[in-house]
Amino acid sequence: MNFEEKKDKLLDQLNRATGINFEISDTGLSDEETLNKLKEMIIHFNAVDSKSGLYRLYLRGELAYSDAVSSLHRFHIEENGIRQVFYLESQADYTKEAVSLLKSLLPDSKDVVLEVDNKHIVIIINYESIPSKEEIVQIANSYLDMLEAEAFTSFKLSYSKSVNTFKELPASYKDSILAMNIGNTFNSNGRIYCYDDLGLGRLLYNIPEEEVEAYLNKHINIDLLSQIDEETLNLLESFFANDLSLAETSRKMFIHRNTLIYRLDKFADLTGYDVRKFSDAITVKISLMLYNYINSQK
């Protein structure tokens, strides 16, 4: 096949992808360079031949803002408007039914459900006004409950701040992914992670591993932490979550107050730290978070 035939074939593909007839004249490119440019244009236009394709490439940083914004009108996407990004992660490969269920909850044509891979889904919802945290958590729980009840798949969900413009979406998407990673590292039993609520986790997440190990060896070394059973770890997390309240922790954990005291005393004997004291509680909380961080890197 000679150059002219190859060129005509590529121009025909470009026409099908865009609906526009192109002609080439007075180009300073070589034949090979011309064909390569046509191939790049075809790949680009085929990649953004749908609204979901546009969002997917743009969120991943594979499509520049200037290129994305030129396609907004084509897919009836408004550049300005309040949007909320939700990042969902399944414990096992999700099914097409899970995607269909999510789409059924989003009747507004402006909203979009994107399949990232076999364990991750992104939802972008449009709002008339900035949603409150309570509204976001409520709708997040409704999604997770429905997916578990009807698609028989367990998901977690993370999110960041609502955005006001299309340009801000990639940053929100990136923060939502980071929130999921931080949440899974420091609070693996969690269900919904908000980027703005992970302050200490965000601070510890980027500490070099050698500094983490140095801190642990100075306070509660890794070997000692590895001896703590999961029941005790859950009890400590509940104790911290309930503001070091013996009564509230006993109630939430369904154990007698004296049993709780006995277990905390046993932990103090093992580590030298009494978590009923505020300063000791801080040291233990940070040590446990860093221990989880070290394990997540293995």
C-alpha cells in the first residue's frame, strides 16, 4: 500500500471518528511523519468518543485540560458547576450488575459512572449547591448498602472536597485515591474515608520508612507490636475513638468495665504504656499507625 492509499485510509478513519472531512495540503512533514500524525489524531478522537471516555482520560491526566475543555460542548458538559467525586474500591472483582445498579441511581444525564479497573469505580455527581458532609456520608452509605444488598459486593468509598469547575476534577480524583490508600493503611476497618478527615494519616503517610522504624524502635518496637493480638488492637482503636472513655468503650465493645481495665493493664505490662494517660495514648496511637504503615509497604 503506497502513501496515498495509507493517507486516504487514515483520513477515512478520522472522518468516522470526528464526522469532519479533512484534507492535507502544503505540509512540511515527510510522508512517514504525516501518517504518524494522522494516527495520533485518530487515537485521540477515538479515545474521547464518549462522555465517559473524556472523563476517564482527563481524570488520569492523559488528556490535557485545553484538549478536554474543547470537547465539553460536544458532550453537553458544563465547565462550571458543583461536582462531587466518589472513588469506590471493591474487596473482590465487581460485576456489571454493580455498575448498572449505580447508574440506576443517577438519573441525571450530567452524572457519570466510570469503570477504572476490575476493583475501582468512579462516580461524579452534579449538585445545585455544595453538599454538606452529612449529605455526602448519607448518599455514600446508600450506595454501599445497595451494592452489598443487591450486587452482593462489599465496597469502600473515599472522597475529597466538592469542586466548582471542570478544571478541578483531576485534583479531587487524585485526593480521593490518596484518601483510599491512607484509609486502608491506617484504618483498614473503615468504610468511608474523607480526605480532609485523615490529617494525622496524611502526615504520617509520607514519612520515610527508616524514620518510621527509628520512631518505633525508640518507643514500641516492631517485634513487640507484632505480639499484640487483633482483639486487643480493636479494643485500643475503640478506646481512642471514644476519647479514652472507659464507660463508652465498654458499652461500644459489649464488655464489662473491669474486663476492659484488665486488658489495658495487660497491654501496659507488655509495652510500658498506659493508654489511660493522654501522653501514653498519643505515643501508642502513632506507633500503631506507623506499624500499619510499615506492614502496608511489604
